[in-house]
Amino acid sequence: MEFMKDELMEKASFALKEAERFGASQTQIEVFRTRNSLTRLANSIIDQNVAESRITISILVYLGKKKGSYSLDAYANDDISKATEAAVRMAKVSAEDKDFISLPEPKEGSSKLSISDMVSESTANATPEERAEVAMSVINTAHDIDQRIYAVAGAISNALTERAISNSLGVETYQANTTSNINLTIMANDGNEETSGWASDNRRNFHDLRVDDVSERAARKAAEGFGAIDLDPGEYELILEPATVGGFTLFMIYTGFSALRYQDYRSFLRDRIGEKIFSEKLDMWDDALDKRHFAPRLYDNEGFPKSRLDLVDDGTVKNLVYDSYTAGKDGVESTGHNAKVWGSSMPFAGHIIVKDGDSSVNEMIEETKNGILVTHFHYQNPVDPTKGMMTGLTRDGAWLVKNGEITHPVRTLRYTDAFPRFLSDIDLVGRYQSLRDSGAIVPPLKLPSFNITGSSKEE
């Protein structure tokens, strides 16, 4: 397993010196190395095998309160020097940002994580042959589940990342991670109807991927999806499998808990910190140091140390997440949550944990009189972020539950509802499941009320 810590840190140091030479008053350099490999499946065959290795250098400079930035996929010192000079030129012609106080100063990080907690040699060194072996195994497993299954699609991947961050105030950090993933969409057809099922798993160690479980789960969802009915819009009980909870939690964090959106009056939590707006059964925190995450981290994208931060305690909103810029505006300390989210640098909690309970999905079904069991959502988007209003579609399996039993699969449904409303009451909180099918550690949930606003029959 090859690491490039010394080289990455050396490049960051060189860029810092160049920025100082060109007149920058404060500078931050991030040198990010990725090595990604992927085997893609389609129509129950391996149809693509790719690998990519790249190094990206991001340069952020300040001239007083004027900011300039530049990113490049190059490694030569001459290129870094030219990019640094370009960033300084941009700063010179930029307007002053009166809210900027300072980049973060060095702070001692946690010693909770060792390199073995973040990196797996088997993942870093996984070969195309190993991924192909997994691919053929999941294809065969899926087709053995049901003769109506006709196509297995998806991807199997492994990656190594390294990140070196330095700034002109003395911050110098480095961390590495390995990640692996399998995600499958399996399709079935009985001559009259086509169905699909989905499942996924994420692990630090490639050999720990639950490949058989993923294949069997996705295949059974496809096989059990025949005979789908249309469902009228209305208010239903909802059983959310963990992937569903993880999916909407990402948007809830993005639209509500980021200090940037709060300061811009775009958060549904504006003026509600310290208020109980969720069910007392909801406890949620962010902890990148928790070894249960498949990609734990020591530092954020500014090199600020990670630590646990409580977000919701017994339904009460406790904290926002900050980076150095938003912390400076509010006169508080960064919480170590700077990240790049959909192309923007902002505070974001990317290691969410929702406290589990003692229920199971089967028990949730038994307790449901008129509800829907959902595999996961897609095409989710904010409708009104200031109210926490979201919309999205069910995908790859949803079932009608009547009087404690699953009765029929249902065709695609659209929901439109607000986090403070549908999470204000939670019937049951489940135990963590075996598959890690989202970026968060979350259990299944049963909600007593959820608004279905459309169906494929209408769209």
C-alpha cells in the first residue's frame, strides 16, 4: 500500500511559500489525492472496468479581507506557482468580505483513531479480478432467487484518498481513508410487468462487503414487486428502511443545521435552536471519530479537528455546525465541519448518527394499520428550505401495509412534507441493520403521519 504523505505535505508547503512571496496575508492549501477503481454491471454482465488516479491542489488566499482561489490537477512546482499567483491576482480585484475574520489556527486533534481505523490494505490493493469475482457471485446469487429476474446492474468500487491541509497560521494535517462500495439494482419481468429492487453496502475493508446480502436483498425486492397497484394521495403511516432515513437526513442537515444557511435566513431552524421541534424519540449527533463509520475522519477540510457534536437531544435542537468563516461571523469557535457540498465550501455534518431503538421492521409492519413500507427515495429536493419542506419519489420497492400485513406493492409515489411536521411524532425506532447502505448510521423508523401527494398514475 503506497502513501504519499511526505510528497503531499511538501507540495502544500511550497504553495504556502509561493503565496507569501506573491503577497498573500493568509493562505490555505489542500492537496487531495484520490485513487478510484470501479467495476460496473449491466444486463447481468461486467460491462466496464475503470481506474483513475489524480491529485488536486486547491489554493485559497486572502489579501486582508479580499479572497482569491484556484484549483488545479497538476503537480509540477511551476504549475503550482502560476496557480498561486493567479489566486493572488483574483484576490486583488475582488471586493472585501467584511465578515471574514481569519483562517483557523492550529489545534490539537483527537488520538481516538489510528491509521488502521481509517485505512484497509485489502481495499487499497483490491484488483479488477477481485471485483470481477464479486460481480459474478452477485449475478449468480440474484438469478438463483427467482427465474423472473433478467438483469443485474450496479457497481463495485474501492478507493484510497489522502488529504494534506496546511495554512499560513501553522495548521498542518494529513489523513488517509479507504472505502469500498457495492450497489445493485436488480430487475425482473414476468411478461406483463417489470419490477426493480435495490440494495447497497459500504465498508472500509473491501473483503467485509456483504455481497451476498446485498444481492439477495435487491433480488427479493424485485421478485416481490409484482402486482403493483396505484395508491391515492393522502396521509399514511410510513415505515422507513435505513437507506430512506439516511437519504432524507442528508437534506435535513444541509437545509437546517448548517450555520451558513442559518446566517443567510435559509434554514428551517432559524430562531429555533433550543426548541423541541422533533419527537422526543429522536436523538442525532455528528461524530466523525466514531469507528462505526466506514470513512471516519480526524480533520475537516480546513484542518480543524473533528469531535462529537450533539444536534438533536430528545427532540430538542441543540447546535448548528460551523466552519471558521461562519464561526467568525457569530463569534464562536468552529465545530470542525468545513466541507465541499455540491461544489460549495460550507459547514456540513457528514458523519451523522441517529440513536437506535429496540424495534424491528417486522414489528413496525405489525403495528401499522394503513401505511407504506419504503426502500429508499430518489430525486429529493427542497421545496421551501425555510420550512424544511421536501419532495421526492419512492424507488425500487414500496409496499402497502394494511392491518399489520404487507398486502400489495405500490407504484411510484411522490411525497411532499416538512421535517418539523413528519418528525414531530415517531411511533417506533428500530435497531441498526446489517447493511451500511447510506453515509449515515441510522435505524429504521415508523412514522404515524406522512403526506403522499402524487403517484405515477397521475404523473
